[in-house]
Amino acid sequence: MRGAVEAGATVTEFVLRDLKMSPCLEIYACKESGLCAIKDDFETVRDHLKAAKGVMIASPIFFYTVSAQIKILMDRCQSLWVKKYWIDKIPFRQWTATRKGLFISAGATGGKKLFDGALMSMKYFFDVLDTELWRSLLYRGLDFEGDVDSFPAYLDETYQAGRQLVEALQER
């Protein structure tokens, strides 16, 4: 985020674990208007996502996918999927990317497919937001708070990616 801010972007940070967001209850009240019937902090996050030019998501890997908090956000965006594909009837895969997305993830193990599930989830999550997965930064060997401090190159790469995301958005 610091790289994006220093490149001139206005950044709004959401720490999902600090928000009150129910999981999707799959009641499909969103079929009428495309709006989720559950009233909680999701509405604020959704509105910011819809207004953003770029999206940065960071998540640790748990069991080869994103954290529960990120997954709740993704699932709640089902209402946006319903609006896009059922209500507005946008043909699948026939949308134009209006945003760019950066995904940053850290996992502890060396499993060959450690990030595969998370990357697939991010790709389809960004799809509903008309966001291209512009870049992914995937780091192994990070398990505990502070582990990244032993890898200054990771911190520099994420800082630079934040700056580069802003530059890529300005080119658009």
C-alpha cells in the first residue's frame, strides 16, 4: 500500500478480520436487485470495490486457498455476480476489464501447488469486479508474524508492485 500511496494513489485499507461480515447465506434475495440482503460491513467494502480503479488483495494461504475472511468477501460478492450475469445478462467472459488487481500471498510450505487454489479463486473473484489479475506476488516460507522481515527483497518487491500498479492505472 505504501508504494501505491507514494505513487499518488488514494488508498482505502480494509482489514477484513476487523469487520463484521456474515458469510453468504445463499438466500438469493439478490436476484431482484443485485444487492445483498444482509446488512453489515460488506456494503462499505462492496461500494469501495465498485468505485476503485485498482484492487490489492493480500492473504495468507490456509489449506491451499485464501483466508476465511477473504473467502467471505468473495462469497458475499455473489450478489455482484448475480447482478452481472443474471440481471444484466452480460455474456460469460465477454466483459471489459475496467480495473487492475494485485494479489499478494504468503504460505509456509513448499507444496508444488500451494498457490493454485488461491490464484483460481482470485481470477474468478476479480472477474465479477471487471478486474484483470494484473500481477500476483507469491511468497513461500512465511508462516509467523515477522517472518517476512528476514526477506527484505519481498518487502521491496511488494512496495514496487504498489507503485507499478498505480503507474499501470495511470496509463489506462
